[in-house]
Amino acid sequence: MLLRHCVLPVEVAQEASRYQTTSLFLFPTQCILGKKVHSPPLSWKVKGGSLDVHPTEKALVVQYEVEATILGETGDEMLGDRKKCQKIIRLKSLNTNTDIAALARKVVEECKLIHPSKLSEVEQLLFYLQNRKKASGKAEKRVVKPRDLTPFEGMEIDEEANINKVEEYVELLYEGMEEKVKGATLILHLARNPDNLEELLQNETALGALARVLREDWKQSVELATTIIYVFFCFSSFSQFHGLVTHYKIGALCMNVIEHELKRYDLWQDELQKKTKTCEDDPDNQALRKEHEKAFKKYQGLLVKQEQLLRVALYLLLNLAEDTRTELKMRNKNIVHMLVKTLDRENEELLVLVVSFLKKLSIFLENKNDMAEVDTVERLSRLVPCEHEDLLNITLRLLLNLSFDTGLRSKMVQVGLLPKLTSLLGDENHKQMAMCILYHISVDDRFKSMFAYTDCIPQLMKMLFEHGEERIDAELISFCINLAANKKNAQLICEGNGLKMLMKRALKLKDPLLMKMIRNISQHDGPPKHLFIDYVGDLAAQISPDENEEYVIECLGTLANLTIADLDWELVLKEYNLVPYFKDRLKPGSAEDDLILEVVIMIGTVSMDDSCAAMLAKSGIIPAIIELLNAQQEDDEFVCQIVYVFYQMVFHQATREVIIKETQAPAYLIDLMHDKNAEIRKVCDNTLDIIAEYDEEWGRKTQREKFRWHNSQWLEMVESRQMEEGEPFMYGEDGEMDRPDLFYSTDGITPASGAVSPDFFSDPYAQNGDGQHGGGADGFDLTTGTSSRPATGFGFRPDEQFFYDYTSTR
């Protein structure tokens, strides 16, 4: 507006609207708006400055300075001020084929802020921009905000608003409805210019009148309510004015308005449905049809106005919700249910605003729980996918925040979001958000198998191989690790040359996360596991003190999963000299506990082979394992896997004698027989039963301990009575203990002789009150030493799934 009285470069004129409110720069504007006020002479000077390139865009940045001076009647300078400004010259047509010299001349000719003497400097900067490489790594995080409110129907007015006539506009608020709407609209035109807000803020009469009219007449006119709320919205766009909006209780009024309008919408819907049903019942009645068409047009007109009101009211509340205390008040007034109810609308700009508000609220547990109580996920599912890019993006971000809740993840699968999200993996703009949500869904074992019935896995494999030698994104590899824990998914991953490509990449880059994915594939019985026979040597070669520990852990875990009967482990251990490495790592404190644990698990796997178990026994590994058991006796995972090593070794004649005669392993097993951990008790029971079959002395000790355990309360009572009365012990040291029928024939399963062999455990049951031990995939097969290792001390496999930490998006 300053340009009406001054001849300035176009660039300076563009900057004039950005000036902060100061006495000098505001004065000319007031002179223009107030047509009767004489404008004093004003002098402008523009001083050119430096040139530079834009840090992220293909653009030049011109720095310059504007000096404004007010002249007196005699031409003397009365008041002056300076303003530093910058202009951005965007060069959308700049590419590798652009003629730099010609473009530089055009820039200098059209931009008067650049002196012709700087032509060579412009050429150099353009050359730099032309050859500047795009920044590598992830794309800049896209922030989606609701679009700024634009003028709506009813805001048009012939009269030009003048800041000096505010009092006249306030007087209109005391007249009839049309005058009230006109007065509010004129004040709104002033409020939409941020430079006027400070002056309007000082006019308490105007603001008080607006608040009073809104409070009294908002039900009478949608246009009036929309316009007045819009005025206060202009103030709410700046944090420093939030106190003003709160003072007049506009937020509470907006909540009432929204609640009322939502009820009106329900009534309109009911009436329209009734008329639609009437027309369907009597399709030949033209009068009914015309009445229905008329009602529908009226409904559409009302809907447009109502959605304008809802949008401006919700936007004001969203601005006020920057203060968490204000947000809590909104939550107590049921804002979440109102927002979710609004998700049924078709207006995309309104939906962007509503979903943005819900996303902001969803980072708090209480709000998330409110969303879980209503059908939020069901209503959001219809928006995925949609043509409106911003709406789709913000919807995915809200779903990501909600996907941290197990119940809401289940809802997402139930409403069919899984295939919809999978289809977005091919969309570059939404791939990242969709993958994060799918990753959260993949954490739940119930849903892993569902990915096999989508095209998710082929897309993920393509993404993996497209990375070349670059580091794979954490979200992508974490997602793949989780999916590989399912057998059906693992088979799909291995199809074609899938496993071969994964192994090649993992071995070349020595990527521990990619190897973790391979390790999860190796845990499944069937065809995928046998594919690993070709890579046993490659994996064994990676086990070295020189390699990264995390990488070695995954390689060891993969090898330990290969419980394949035909695999010659003795040859592998000899060729790659692994026994010394195992012995070194079994020493407590020699490495991280995770690595030591994987070594123990690996020993348990290779001990299935007779010759391999004998070689390990001769090398002195068993005493090292016992020493480790002493050091890690409080760690259930270590104890469980070490006991499993003993279990495997007592199957073989060569190692059985060493375990029984030369070590104290049976004594440790007896101590652990009644451990609080069910997995440890299960392995101990069956290992001791095999030892008892081949060594009578340890059999009697085991029987005695079992007898004492199951009769401990009774024995304590007898012993305490003996001590009190001085009576002799009621039974001899060995009398009853020599009767195996007391321990083995009570359930009719085991013969009274007490003899038991490994073949007995084909249908394993816990003994002496421990209950039935489940077989199958979750336990370990007790029939042979060629089965998979047991679950860990906590009842799950350590390589089952991978968790990647996210924080919700705000």
C-alpha cells in the first residue's frame, strides 16, 4: 500500500508489507487509509548489499537496506529509519543444460537491486547452484499444517475498512442483524492485517462488543458467528494474544458452538434420510421428488456455511491448545469425541484441520484412550488412501501415533488397513509413514502371517537391494527383521535368489542388523533352514575376535539355529578352529554377556554330534562351562542354556562318563531341579532322569532330593517334633529311599524299576508334580539330540523379533 505515494523498486514494495509496526512505517499507511489526512513528504533510499546462494533451494538471496525519511515543509529531514531486507530470486528453470551467462544477464536486468557490475559474481553463484549436489540422506521431514483461513462467502463488502473508523463499526454491532454482520465484517477486514492487531487490542470497547454479540446472537446467524470467531482467530494466531482470547472466554463459546452445530448436523441427516426413504417408497410421485431435491439443495447450502463455522472455530481452539492447561480443559469438555464425529465430513480442508488437531491431542495417553473408546480408526480408514496429499500425510501421522497402542493396532488390521498401507510403500511421499505403521503392526505375532498375503515382502526386498552399499534405513531393516520371524514370510523372502542376495550383502558389508534378519530366517524348520547348508562355512569364517561383536553374535546365532542332522559340525569346528575361540569366550568377563550366551547356545547345538561332543569334552570345555554356571547362576538364560548343553552331552557315551564321573554337573542339576523357572526345571528333570539310568548312585541322590522336596512340609513338622521331644528319627537314612516304587510307580507311567532311557521321552511329561511339559515348536524334543534348542530362560526365543524405538509425532 505504501507504493501508492512512492516510486520504489518492485522488490522494496514486496518487503514493505513485512515491516514491523513502528511509528515511522505505520504512519504512511494510516495516511493512506484515512483519506482526509494529508500525507507528509516521504523520501526512500535503497542501498544494495551482498549476494549469496540459498542453502537448500535453487535460488539467489539478495541482501539490501531500505532507508525511509520524513521531510519537513522546508525539505529538511525530520524523522528517519532503516530496515534490512532480503529478496529471494528463485530459479526454477535452472538445470544442467541452462546457459549460465544468459541467465545471469536476465537476473541482473530484471532485479534492480543487483548492480550491473556484479554480473560476474551472479554467474559464479549460478554455476555453483547448477553443479551443487542434492544433500544425501533422508528427505527433510515434511510438516503438514492446515491451510490458512481464506475469505469465505459473506465476507465480501463494498466499503473499504479503515482503522480510524473502528468506533463507527462498533456502533453497527448495536443495530439489527444485517448491521451487526456488516460491522463485524469490517472489523474482520482490519484484523486480517497483523499490523492492525496491536491497535485493535487497545480498543477494549470493540473487543468487548464483539464478544457480547457472539455470546448473545451466535445461534441467530451462522454468518455473524463465523465472522466474529474469525476476528478472534486472527488474534489467536499469535501466542502473545492468547490471554486476550481467553479473557473473553471465546474458547468455551467455540466449544458450545461446535457441539450445537454437530447436533444440528445429525438432525439434518435424519430429516434428509426420511425424505429419501419416502421418495424410494413412492418413486413415481414427482411432487415428493421435487421436494426432496429442494431439501437436498438447502441441506448443501447449510452444510457449506456450517463447515465454514466449524473450521474457523476449530482452528481457533487448535491455536489455543498450544497451552497444555487449555488443552486439558478442552479434553474435559469432550473435544476428542467432537473431532472424531467431524471425521464423517467430505470437506477436505476441514478434515485436514480435524486430523491435525487429533494428531496433536494423540500424544497424551488420556486423549489416546478417548480415541480408543470411539471408532476413530474406522473413520480414519476411509481416508487411506485419498487424493488430497496433505490429508493423507497427516492421517498417516495420526495413525502412527495411535499404532503404539496394542488394541488400536488390532483395530487397524480389522478394518483392512494392512493392504492399504502396503500399497503406499510404492509412493515416495508416504512410504516412510506407511512403513513405520506397518512396522508397529509387525511387532504383534498375531499379525505377522498376514503380511504373506499382501505384496509387502517383494516390495521390501526390492527396497533392500536398491540401497546398494549404503546403510539400510533403520525402519526398513527393523520391519524386515520382524517379518522374518514368521515361517511363511521367511519362505517368501527366500524365494528365488532372496537368501543368496541377503547373505552376499550381509557378508560383504558385515551388517549386524541384516544378519539378524538372516538369523530369524534360519530358526524355521523346513526348506528355509536347509538352504543355509551352503553358507555354513561363510558364517563360521566370520567368527573371529577381530570382527565386530554385534555382527559375530548374529553369525553365531544363525549357526546355532542350524539343527540339521546331516551337518558335520566336527569338520566345521576343526576347519575354522572354533574350539579355542569358544574356550576363550566362555571365561566370565571375557566379552559381553550376549556374545558369551551365544557361544553356549552354539556349543549346545554342535553337541548333538557324537564326535563333536567328544572333541569338546577332550578340549576341557566342560569345566569352563561349569565355571561360567557358577558366575552366571543368577541369570536364567545362561543357566537354561548351560543345562541344555549337559542334556545334549549325556546322550553320548563318550561325554556321559565325563559329565557324571569327572565333574560336579549332576550336583548342580540337583540344586536346579526345583528352580522357580519352568524352562530350567524342564531341562534339569529330563537330564537327571537320563543320568539316573546310567549311574545308580546319582539316581538315589536324585530320588532322595525329589522325595524331600515333595514332602518338605511334612518332614519339617516331623523334624521339629523330634527336636522338641527328643525322639529318634522315624525312618532310617536309606530305608525308604531304596524303594523306587515310591517315586516311579505312583502315576502308572514309569516302571517301578526306575530304569529310564532317552526313548521314554517321546511323549514327555513333567515328573513329581511339575505338570505336563508341552512338546512341539515351543519346547525342545527330548527324543533325540538333533532337535532345536529350548526356549530361553524367559520362555521365548531371543531372535524372535526386533524392536525399533519410535517416539510419537507431534
